Amino acid sequence: MALSMSDRNLVEPVIRRLNALRRLSVEARSSLESAILEGLQSAGSGEDVISEGDPVDSIRIVLSGWLCRYKTLEDGRRQIVNFLFPGESCDAYAFLLSTIDHSIATLTPAVYSDIKRARFESLIAADSTLAEAFWCETLVNIAIQREWAVNLGRRVALERVAHLFCEIVERLRPVGMINGKSCIMPITQMDLADATGLSVVHLNRTLQEMRASGLIVLRDRVLTINDLDALKNTALYSPNYLQLYRRGS
């Protein structure tokens, strides 16, 4: 199947992301590209792609835009438990469970692919490199959740936000979404507050502190990190849990 330039631009983040975890065969890339393009879906900002308690019968892969996983308390308070970026799947093997235990929503307009379970199972059964890549991604997602638990439980506000920014940069880099020292930051301070367990007021003060110290510039929905090493030192950050520099055979 020949891909147009627009098709290739949509699919490329997925291939780059998975290939950073496990080198895909040519056959795996081709079959995955076809499945992705067959299941194209779009959503506006602020829409639930899937809601807590829904049955899961497919795998959703983000192609463009930012999404988040979240839980909501009975009184309406929201905790974002992870972001989802282009190239990442919304739990590749979630269909093995009867229902999903959290919601996934768009934070910006987004395009994603909805690949039905039978189609996905045939893909991973036909090529071990593809199956291993998605298992690696699943394990990395678990590692990310451990880091977020430490972030909320042990790091102070400045460390939390710095850690989140470092992680965002490291996760966007493999899919080519870093431009020099900058990346798009299309989400609101409320979203950042819900991801770091801070009030919006506390989050705003923390951002001001980071700006004043020269660590970041956040303007017009673009995040610029002036000194990534300094930001990592502030956050006590190590990217090892993302496994992006340990390419498999």
C-alpha cells in the first residue's frame, strides 16, 4: 500500500515511537501502517475518547494532538494520571480486561486510529517484533506511572513541574516534536495543575519561579527550556524509565 505524504506524516510518529523500543521489521511497519489508516478517527478538544467503565474492544493509537488519562472524584475534582502524545497507544492490551478503569480525553483537537481487537491480534501474531514493541510500550507506561506516583508523593512543587517538563521533552523527542530547545505546550495551566496535584494558584507561582530563575520560557503555547541539564538537576530527573536509549534487536 503506497502512502501519501499526509498519510505518512500521520503514521510516522507511531513507527518512530515503537522503533525506539524495538526495531520493527519491514513487514511489521507495512501491516501496521495499513491498519492505522483503516481506523482513522478525529475528535475535538475536550472530548472523551473512552470513559471509565466502558468496555474495551480495540486499541487506540494517537496520531496527532495531546490527550490525557484522568480520574474524577465524586465531587468533580480531576486528577490527570498521564498524558498521551502522538505515536503512543492508549493501552495496547487493555482489551484483555472487561472494562477500562479510567477515562481518556483530548486536550487539543486530535486524530487517532481505532484498530479493532481481532485486527490487532492478527498483526501481533504475524510479527514478533510488533508484539514486543507494544509490550515494551506497555511496560514503559507502567514505569511512567511509578514516576508520577513518586512525583506526587515525594517531590515538592518546583521538582514536580520540572520533572513533568523533562518527561514531556523526552517523550516528544523520539517522534520529532522538539525544535531545538522548544516544543509546543498546547495545554492550560489547569491541565498542568491537575497533572501535578497542585492548585492553579500554586502552579502559577511555580511557573513564575522557574521563569525568574531562567530555567524556562513559556509563551504563546511554546515551552522553551533554556538549560535542560539544569532543569533535570532541579527535578532530580533521570530518563532511564522511558527506555528510549536501549534499542532492542
